[in-house]
Amino acid sequence: MNRFESDHVFALCNPGSESALKLEAESMALGWRSGYQRRGFVTFKTDAAFSLAALDVEIACARRLCLSLGKATSREEAEQKIESYTIHHARYFERKMQGLPCGVRPQIGDIIGTVVELGPDEFWVGVHRHTRMLSPDPAGDSGIQMPADSPSRAWLKLEEAARFFDLEFTTKDIVVEVGCAPGGVVYALLKRGVSVIGVDPAKMAAVVLTTAITDRQQAAAGQPWFYHCRKPAALVSKRDLGDGVTWFMSDMNQAPDVVLKECARFCKMAPSIRGVLITLKLTDIKQVAEKPQWFAALREMGFKTIRLQQLSVHHKEFALLAMK
């Protein structure tokens, strides 16, 4: 079966984000009306039938969006509805909407079936088509575990964003990260062989200082390095950045407008920046409805591909990605 139609779609999200998800869909004028809801699970319907093409929308609060094929009372019955496709399993467990490891990474264009367990005899079945910048993991949940020596949870945010968006970094990349202390993102990037200019007046964890340099002229060819610019972001100059910066990243605990203003300033100082990855920290998750303004600010900086996504490791946070 290559063509699907349904009266409903369902979204999997972080528990607690259901209201924000519905508000975001309403603000996008999709014409979707919310229906049945459980923790981490929201259904939508319209007057016309949905097709797989209806899923080609970017709802930041939805970690997975599926065309609904209805309910089942057992896992076996649910799997029979999509037995000819790769099947992902998800469940609400330990206060999270979790994906169960699958072991098969989908290819672009693959049809994936999802079975969602909401109770002992309540299973929902859906399908979606795998596309670029869509998580390959069941329920959009990578299940990545943070190493014991990571300085902070920022390591998880970087690694999950890289997997969700299928980001590639090379040893030629140089990342400037604003608000880098104590070093979770720096640690993840160094392990990937990427050099980092960290901007933060606070101290860094010892584990990231093993590759620290005090002058970029000291950098050894082919080896990742870390340069700590111990200044507030507003005082950083073009001289501090040097040449060759390719990414701007930030995990600052500031309002989105403040972070985007700093992003614009850094992009002017380092026009070689081709990618931006920011953790936006919201005081109210319903601020997600403001995403058109955030996207407009990034377009003014020259970015073409822009995505906003709440990841499974987030609370009142979103990953904002922009690429030239």
C-alpha cells in the first residue's frame, strides 16, 4: 500500500507540551482541530481527509507526526495494520514519551509505521514518511545516554540535535559557543574532532581544558583545540574570533530576542559562519507561537534553511537550527 488517507493525524510530544503544541498548530492556520489527548499524545482532525502530504509541516512541539490508522487493543493487532513496513514502538513510561530502540535507520522516502502504547489495551497506529531533518528514531527519541565525565546536560542537547537533524561536522569546522561554561557542548564537539572558541567569563570543567590553548597560533594541525574567551558575549570582538569560524552555538540562559541579537552580531564579525544551533530557553513554552519572528531575524542574517524543534531532552527549551 503506497497511499494512505485518514480522518486524523497524531503527534507525539514531550509531556507538558500538549497545550503549546495545539497553540502552535492553531497559529500556523493549518485548519487542524485538536481531539483526543493523553500525556505526550495529541490527535488532530480536519473536514477533509489527511494524506501523507499533510505531514509535511514543521510543528516544533511535535517530535513525531503520524497519519493515524486508528486504535488497537493489543500490540499484535496494531502491528498487523503496518506489518509490511519498518515498525517503530513508543510508549508513555516514567513520565516521558519514549521511543523503544529499533536498530534500523530509515532512508529518505521510507514509510515508517509507529505503534504507540498508551495503556495495557490502548494502542494507536500511525505512519509517516522519513524525510530530511526528521529524527530517525522512534518517537523522535534517540535514547542517547550522557557519559559520566560530561560537564553538563548541554552535551545531550548537542548530540540529540545532531542526530535529529542529521548534522555533520568536520575537523575543518570551528565553532564559537556563547555561554559555554562548564563545557557540555565543548566536550561533545572536541570528541567529534571539532575546534571550539568558548565565550563565557565562568570557569570551565577540567575535562575540556586538556586541549586548551591560550593563543590560536598554538593550535596543532589536525588536532581539535579549545580557546576560552573569558568575556561576556557583549564584549567579544572580531579579534577574539579570528578567521575561519563556521558555526555559532549558544546555550545562554537569556530571552530568545537577546540570544538572536548576539547571534546577528557574531555573524557580522565572522561572515564565514554557515550554521547556527541555539538552545532557546523559554519562560513559558507557549512562546513557541513567536517562532515567525525568530525565523525572520535569521533570514535577515542570510540563513535559508531554518528549523525549530523541541527535543526529547528538553523541558521549556527548543533547538533552533539555521543553515546557509
